[in-house]
Amino acid sequence: MATARPKPPVINLTERAAERVRDLIAGNERPLTGVRVGVKNAGCAGMAYTLDPVETPDPTDDVVNEHGVSVYVDPKAVLFLLGATMDYEATKLRSGFTFQNPNEVSSCGCGESVELKPAAEREQADA
């Protein structure tokens, strides 16, 4: 009988992203178990990444446990985030989470929204 391979995580986290998630959890007045990443229709490019605090995990979310933190992925966003890396950057002008996402087709000039193709569509187009 064949054994099932472990499922790879939907997204990967850098240590900087995990550190910022830890800071958000520690700085919240309510106890958090992590953050939830998703996407929504928004902006001129069509979609935007979302990040919400998680007090009570949703059993339908995919869970990524890396660098000592939990990141929950909204099931509706899985195909848009598959293979992405979540990072955190702080510069003199801005700070925030960033995503290196192979499913990202383009982004708007201001950087607030992106055009995403689901992973299944991207793989078919590449074939």
C-alpha cells in the first residue's frame, strides 16, 4: 500500500514575516492564535491580499506553521496563493507584508492591488 506524501504548505513564510506575526500576536489585547491570509476583489488590478487576526481558527482553513507561528489560509484563496512566499519589509517610506507570488500576473502602479490567476489556470497556460 502506498503511503501518502506530506502536503506542501500553501505558502511559505520568511523569518521576518514570522517575527512580525509574533509581534502582532503579542501586541494584541485579545489572545490570537495567528493571522489569516486571503484575497478579495479590490483595486484597479482586480484583487488585493488580506490579512486578519485569528482568535478562533476556522477548521476549513489551511494552516501553515513555520518559524513558530501559525498562518491560516482562507480556502477561497488557496489556488491564488499556492507557491507564494509571505515576507515583511520595513523601509523609510513604508512597512508591511509583501508576497512573492507565482500566480501574480500584474500589479497596479500604486502597489495596492494585483491581478492573480488561480494556480490550475496558470499551469494550463504554461503547458
